[in-house]
Amino acid sequence: MKTILRDNQDGAYGLLLTVAFVGIGSIALAGVLNWAQSSARLNDRNNEYITSVCAAEGAIEKVRAQMGYDYVNGTPEPVIYSLINTYKRIVPSSADDPMWKNYSFSDPTLSGVSATLIKKLGTNVQFASPVYKGLTSYASDYQIIANVQNTASQYKIPVCVGAELLLGTTPLFQYAVFYQEDMEIHPGAPMTINGLIHGNADIYLSSSSSAGLTILDTLSASGNVYTNQSKSGDGPSRGNNVTFSTKYYEGVSQQNLPIGTNQTISGNGANNVHAVLDVPPPGEGYAYNGIGTNRYYNKADLIIKVTPTNMVALSGVSLGNSVQLTNFPFQAIVDTTGVLHDSREGCDVNTTAINIGALKTWSETNVELRGLSKPLGDRDISTVYAVDQRNYTLTPTATNNILITNRTTSATYPSSGTYVGNVTLTNSGPLLYSAPPLPSNATNITLTKSTNITGKTSLPSDPSTYTNARITGYWPTTWSYTLFTQYSYNVINYSYWAITGTNQTISYLTNSVAEAAIVLTNGTMMPRSGLTFATPNPVYIKGDYNVNTDGKTAVLGSTNTDNTRPAAILCDAITILSAKWKDSLSMNGGSVNNRAACDTTVNAAFLAGNVPTDSGGYSGGVENFPRFLENWANFTFTYNGSMVVLFPSQVGVGRWGQANVYSPPNRNWSFDHNFLSAQRLPTNTPNAVLLTRGTWKVLPAGSTGF
């Protein structure tokens, strides 16, 4: 019996243990289930929170994208600010995607709008990134805040996200070299560049072992950087002797003027950028127009216009709305009688010479500008716009491949300003055509040379040598010739052919291309506020420029720019003439050896065009961006400033590399570090727009600022 009793006790204990373990397991299972449910709720809430944060960020991005698009495409920042309530309503909706119908956006500060948008005080952003280190962007700081709630969710968690958008401008003259188009640097002599270099396209670099190219500061390209390689059309590389003192960068963001998206280097894009220098068309407007607000005509204190019939001086658009100045001393400041021959252009150039010293004296004492309803105040003029509109041709027509074979039908001759393309003349017997009349603007044409081509089978291979000449003789049986003529801003290039008489006589009459340009003279000292000079014409700088502030202490041939004032020249093309230049020695195709230069110093930022490399040959590169027309052998051109190329030249289209144009100077060039200070930048320095993303953070729900 004891044994049986012991067995029953063991079974009871086992049952009790089983019940205990089942209870413990049930409790544990309940805990696990409760934990799982809580975890699932937390996961659901977390997922909803994350998706709502993403929705808020999407709303911010939509507002930011529209503001950025408007700003880059020419809407001035004050106009952006005036549209602030419009931007507040730009948030995602079901029209973008059906999912957005579940989200509600609100601005706690203003009923009826969807986001909070606050403009803070302007700020200066000093770039620390390697690409733009040293640049300063002057920015307006906007805070975009989105309060979002998923109204279709279980938890309807309110979420708030904020982000900053800096609408900034970066002065282009903070760069030593800036190119809108492809940049090429292929020096034939040792060359060192200090200061930042940026190209909005590709950059090509090479140099021979006997020369050498040294880049001391950061170089960046929005395209690619090619070393030991030339651009197509240029020819073989000059060599791989290129030294970088720091890393270079490729594929960085473009920096463009705020005048529209079409800023390409050819066609309408080039014209669009060049337009900042052009005279605005009537009725363009100013306040809300990207081009209008950037035109230097609209920014100037003084406007000087030279037309075929007169000269006028006007106050700036912002000073009395372009009132004509009746007491402006033209005789002392402006001379329109000059003519020089530009060997690179292959033509005579009618010049308007502006005496900077006399302009400075007038600026310090003038009464007219200071007496306007919007007076200049106590300061001197700081921006001058000048344009020589003589021989102006704006919109040429084109007629190609004129074929004349019927000798009994009168010919319709091209009118003045028409590009005639390929002309083919076929003769069989007497020709009965009469010569067209001279155009009204082809005045003062003289027939200075006559050459008999009787019995010859062709005209001379280079008819340009017979400029302003009448050529007569018996016409060959067949003849074809291409008239190369080009019409562009303020260029006259009138050429025509005429077949006269009944004895197969040809009369060929042409007048040479004549460009209009500005010559800056006596520019050793700028007005007290400095001087920004802008024109759509080419510019020739004659002699030293901006080398002292007191008329006595000139630092020549040096990178010391302490005794200078902020100066800039913006034009179609820029040429350096030494103080020894004489217009008379350039005429009649004289040898470059007769045009000896002398040491010259120029301290100013340059913005101008060039003639890009293409199938016609090399552009000349950065080393030939300032053009030369003299024999500079054994002489030095010292330059301190910033070089900016934004477009192909529209007037100065002569190619680099022709014979008998110039011998290169010793180049003593440096970036003017004064331009890194806002106080030392030239007035109305062109600015590239720059969008910078600032702080991003999750804020407490219902926030209206951070």
C-alpha cells in the first residue's frame, strides 16, 4: 500500500506542475500578443509619421522648385517676394497624383493658404566647399514650412517640416576667368593663373614643355576638363605641361545670368546673353523683365549715343528717366572723327573716342545730373553706357545662289544689306544689264584704283585687295565667285556686282567693311566711385588704364592694385592699344613691324565676347581674349582684373591667327583680389544666380518658423 500511495502523490505533483506551466505560458503568450499589438501600432504610427514627413517635404520641394525656376529665369528677387502668397498655395494635390487627396496642408498663420513662407533678412553666404571656396554669394533667405496631416489615416498625426531656400547672386568678377561657353587655355609662353576659374561648358588645357601652364587655384567645369587635348577644329594639342596646385572639378552646377534659360553659345542663346549690352527695343519695360533689369543701358548714370546724324547725352533710366543733357561738354569728352584699321577684322573702324579723364572732371563738377528729379546726389557717376550706331544694320535678309543666264532679261539686284551667297554669272554675247544705284547709306565712296583685266580669265584671287576700286575688262566665258559678306550689329558691308555696256565689260564696285567702335583714352584715373563702362560695340583701350587715384602715384607693371578704383569694361570685343598707337600707322595694310607697342598696364574687369573655335580654326584661347594689333616683342602687358566671356562676339568677328596682325606681349597677368570684397567690386558687376539649400529640419506640429 505504501508503494501505491507514493505513486498517486507523484501524479498529483505532475498535474500541478502541468497546470502551472500552462498558466505561465498563457501569461507569456498574452504578453507576447499584447507586445505584438503595441509594436504593430507603433510601427503603423511610425510609418504614418514617416510618410507624412515625406509628404511635407514634397510640398516644400514643389514650392521651392517654382520659386527657383522663376528666379533662374529672370524674375527679380523683389518680385519673388511680392508673389509670396501665390507660392504658399503651390502644394501637391490630387491633380498630381490621387494619393495626395489623403493629405491636408495648412498654414497656421494665414487661413486659406497651404504653407508658411517667410523671408528673413538677407545674408552673405561664404562658400567653404572646395569648388567655390572663397566666393561670396549675397542671398535672400526664405523659410518654407509645411504643416501636413494624413486625414485618411487611423492616427491623423500632424507633422511639420521646414527648409531654407537661399536666392543668391554670385558676382562673376570674383572669378579670375569665367566662360559661358567652352574655355581653352593653350599658351605658347609660360603662363600662371591665380584666382578661381570656372566654365559653364568644357575646358581644354595644354601647353608645351618650353612654355608651361600653372593653375594656382580651383578650376571647375560644368562639363568636362580635358588636359593635353584641343577642341575639335583647333588642331593637335600643344603638350601636357599643365600643373594644378589643387584638385580640379568636373560636372558642377552651371552659373547663369538671370535673363532666361536659353543661354547657349550660339544662335538665339548667344544673342540673348549679348542683349544685356544692347539698346533696349521700345516698349520692352524694365521692372519685371529679366533682360530689362539686366541691361546696362537701364543701369547707367550716363548714356552717350552717337548716330549717323547727331550725338546725344542722356541721364540714366533711374536718373530722370533718360532726360537729354543740354550742357554736356561733347567737345571735351567725345571725338567721333577717328578711323583706324583693325588688321584682325580686315576693315576700317569708325571710332568714338571717349576721354575718361575729361569725363571724370565733368562728373565731379556737373550740375545737370545732380539737379534732376531723381538726382545723382553727391557721388560721381559710376556706370556709363555708350553706343556708336553709325552704319547700323539690324536684320539682314538672305538670298542665296543667284543665277543669271538669260541675257535678255533685266536682273533684280540685291538691295543694300543683303547677303547674296554664291553668285554664278554665265556670259554668251553682249550683256544688257544696268548697274544698280548706290544705296543711300553708301556715301563717300571713292574710286581710287583701276586695274585692267582685259584678256584675263578670272578676277584676282583676292578681290579684297581691290577695295573701293573699279575693275574693267572683257568678261570671260564663264566665271563663278563667292561674295563673303556678313551683316551684324552696327556693321556695314555693302558689296554688289554690276554688268554694264554692250561689250562684255564687268564693273566690280565695293566699299570695305566698316565697323563702329569705342576707344577709351586718357584713362589713367577713374571717377571717385570707380567706373563701369558698357557698350554693345567693340572697345579699344589706348594706354594705361586705372593706374592711380591721385594723379601722381601710378604703380605700373605690378600686381599692386592699392592705387586703383573699381573698374570694369563690358563690350562686344576688347583690344589693347599701347600709348604709342597711331591710327595713321594702321592704315593701308602696313606691316605690323611699323606698329611698335610699349609697356602698358590695365587694371579692370573685362566682360566681352570671342570668336569660338570651330572648323575655321582656334579661338585664341584665354591667352588671347584681350586682342592685340601691335608688335609687342620685348614689351609687357600688365593686367589685373577678371576675364569673363559670355557670348561669341557679334561685331568683332575677325578670327585669331591671321598674319600681320600682332606679335604677342610678355603677359604679366593677375586676378585682382580687390574683387573678393563687396566694397571693391565695380558698380553693377554682373551676377550669376545661385540657388542654395539651407537648413532642413522636422519641427513641432503647428510651427510657423524656426
